[in-house]
Amino acid sequence: MKPLPRLGVFGGGQLGRMLAMAALPLEVACSFYETQADAPAAVLGPTFGDSSDSDAALAAFLASADVFTYEFENIDIALVERIAASKPVYPGIASLRQAQHRLQEKSLFAELAIPTPAWRAVHALSDLEAAARDLGLPLVVKTTTLGYDGKGQYVVRTPADISDCWQTLGAQASLIAESFVSFRRELSIIAVRGKDGETVIYPLSENQHQQGILALSVVPAPALDDAVRRQAEDYIRRLLEHLQHVGALTLELFETADGLLANEMAPRVHNSGHWSIEGADCSQFENHVRAVLGLPLGSTACPRPTAMLNVLGQHPKREQVLAVPGAHLHLYGKSARPGRKLGHITVSADTLAQLQVAIARLRACLPG
Ligand SMILES: Nc1ncnc2c1ncn2[C@@H]1O[C@H](COP(=O)(O)OP(=O)(O)O)[C@@H](O)[C@H]1O
Ligand SMILES: [Mg+2]
């Protein structure tokens, strides 16, 4: 049996850790570009990288693997381009570039006729004032780059907030102002595309956030209209094809009375897909590894209703979580800090009603 290519991952957080856990049984060795020696993924392979992104660190990382991927999109494109000059990187630079910048991302959605909340680019205080006039309040104002888990955002509710918002966010960065959407609920869809164009799509997840951070996903999204599901699948297929994407792609959506609006995309495995480790035939992590290595993709079927609860800020009591029938605890080896993603719990049940009971029991296990 010929050995599979080695996989180099930009980033060594929990997503890198779970990618490497999925790669292990396939005998795919992983290495990570990561400066923290105690990063979650470091137990699964060697880490390279230093705080100055030195040539030596990048060269060592380049030599450590045959195919490269990333676990987060906020990477310096120039670094990825240097790797891509000599070895394959999936998903490609086009996917990375579009997903890194909220204005480019929203422009791409428009180009592909994927509806979004109304938005305006903001480069000056006067742009923000004009956006408030044109779109009305409230506005969700976001930095165009480097935002995650609700960071780099400000909800402008009254005209008096405008200057404070500009002081808080605008001074350092370019911004996007979006209409505040009173959505029914948030959904996400994850698809994985192989090098040959083979595409598999996971059932949609219903997602609840707390302070901008994902708290709960339920899959398949309960009571989902079939036309809405097909619409979401159509949107993500348009993105995959346009970008010639290889690997996992996530699209976050708002479900409104008038249909779906696209919020943002991530060119990677996603927190709202962690349920798939136990809940799907083949997890998002394994399918991403398969896709970037050119292997056949696995089934995305979700045989039983499944939930994922994030462990945020404080660790739960292990025994208490594991006493809930069907529960699986995934901890990432991180120390506790307010709001930090320390792990997640998945649970499946035969019916949605039974799943709700399990979710309630698991919620009671989570401190805070
Ligand atoms: N235009 C909007 N209207 C209403 N809520 C929003 C809007 N944009 C973002 N949010 C809320 O903030 C959360 C985080 O915003 P998002 O754009 O997804 O940024 P992040 O990169 O931090 O995930 C969303 O999941 C949603 O709950
Ligand atoms: Mg988001």
C-alpha cells in the first residue's frame, strides 16, 4: 500500500486537532504551522512556526508535509502563497481571499445572486452616517477582516451610537455596516467538494449563539421547509463551483420570513459541524481530509437527530456529562478562560423530543 501524502495544517487549534484525529486512522501524518507549543493540535503532530513568520520556520513547515490546508481563514495570504508556489494548498487561494474579507465575501454573494442583508462599505464616519440613513437602524457594524465569534462588531441602535461605534471600531480598520436582521433562526450548511468536483452536503444545522459565540447546534434543523433546504444547497453549490473549492466550505444563513439571507462563509470545517463526528456517517473532518488528499468522499447522512453544545469558559464535570445517555465529551486541552471554547458535547437520540430532553440535561451540566 503506497503511503498517503502528509498533511500540513496552518493553525493548531481545536479544528486542527480534530482534522488530525480524523487523519490518524487513514495513516495520514499531520504537522502544524502554529507558534503555541501547547496548542490543542500539538499532541497530534509536530508544530512549526514562530511569531515573526521567519523563513526558516516556513521552510521547515513546507518540508514537513506534501499537501497543505488551513483551520482558520485569518492567515496572511502571502504566507500561504509561498507554500502554494511549490506544494498544493486546498482550499485554494481564491476561497481564502474571498472569505477573509467581509466586503469581498458580500460582493461575491451578490455576484452569485445569493441574497444577503443590505450592506454598505464604511471607510469614514460619514459613510457610517450615510449607511444609517440609507439602511435604517439598528445596524450591525463589523470589521472587514479578522473578526470571529462576534469579535470586532458593534450594534448601532440609536443615532447617538454612531460616533461611539466609529471610535471603537473605525479608527483601526475598514468596516461593513449591515441591516440588523430579525431572523427566525440561524442555520448553517456545510459541503465538501473533492478535486474531481464530487460534492457532498451535510444536513442543515440550526444554530443558537450566546454573545456572538455558537452555543448549540441541532441537526437536521427541525421543521425545515424542503424548499429552504434546496435553496441553501443551491447557494453553497454556486460558491463551490465558482471558487473551484476543494475541501469543506461552510455557509452561515439567516432564515427570515422572506427566505434565506447569507451571513458569511468559512473555507474550512466549522464549529456548527462538530456534531458530525458522532452524528454523521462520515464527519466533516474526515471528509475534509479525504477531499484535500483526493480520496473518495464519505456519506454525510445523519441517521438520528443530533445536537452539539459548546463548552465555553469553564469545564463541566466529566462524570456528569458522560452520565447523560448517548453523550460524547470532546475537550480540547485548553485552560479555562471566560468565553473560551474549551470543548463540545454531542448527543444523538431517536426522536427530536428525546434529543430536547438530552440537551436540557447537558445544559444543566455546563457551568454558567
Ligand atoms: N446583520 C445581522 N443581523 C442580525 N444579527 C447578526 C447580523 N450579523 C451578525 N449577526 C449575529 O452575530 C453573530 C456573529 O456574526 P458573524 O457575522 O457570523 O461574525 P463571526 O465571524 O464573529 O461569526 C451571528 O451569528 C449573528 O447571531
Ligand atoms: Mg459567524
